[in-house]
Amino acid sequence: MNSSTQSPEEDVAPLLDRTLERKRLSRDGALRRRLADHLIPGLPVDGDAREVRIPEARVGSFVDAIVSEMVTVKEPFFDTICANWSKMCPDFPGRPGRYRDGHLFIYVSNSGLVFALRTKLPKIKKLLLALPGAPKANRLTLHLEVHGTR
């Protein structure tokens, strides 16, 4: 294929392959040198010498991240709430916790705050409805939940 007809992705792919190949060769060379430093003359070398083993990622180390990414629903309105929360409610002792199907859960640290702050929810709801991307007034409800502090 002519280089003038190649797409930008095709131009970048060989560069990435070469970069990865250089990193792999550098890593393998360092492992072979480490093996050579630990060799005892006259003794056989193990076929799977510990010095040249490449650590593998354990399944549990990345499965949790993948599952949480799969079950998390991206809500632009909730992102807007989180970005503007400290400006809209600077003295409010709660924080936005989660948003699902028009229900915004505000996390507070104890049950006393749930009782004390319940009367402030209508005012906060009015502030939230003024944000871009807000649902209709009858589609948004606020709830207080007790969660430990971060």
C-alpha cells in the first residue's frame, strides 16, 4: 500500500509496535543479565528460571475495575452536580453520593444530620433544577443517606 493512501491509524500502529518491541527487548535483556549474575558454574539451569520470569497480572487485580466500569451508568447530570456542588452548597454538610433514575442520594455522616437537613432539601432541589441537563421538577427527588465521611 502506498504511504500516501495510508490512514493516520495505520501510520501510528507500526510506531507503537516498534516501541513495544524495544521495551520488550530491553526487559528481556535485563532479565538475561540477572540470570547470568546468579549462575553457578557447573550446575544446570532450570528451564523456568525464576530470574527470567515475567510477572503476570492476576485476574482479581483487573476484574473488579472491569466489572465496576460495566455496571456504572454515566450520568452527565450527576457529573454536573458533582462539579458544581461546592459552589452551590458550600456550607452543606452532605455530598452527592449517587444518582439513579431521577433519585439523587446525598450522603451525610450521621442520622442526626438526616433529621436536621431534611427541611433544606426543597431549596437544594430548586438549585439543582437550575443546572443544565436537569430533569423536570417532578422527575427529580432528593434523599439523604448516612455514609461515613471520606
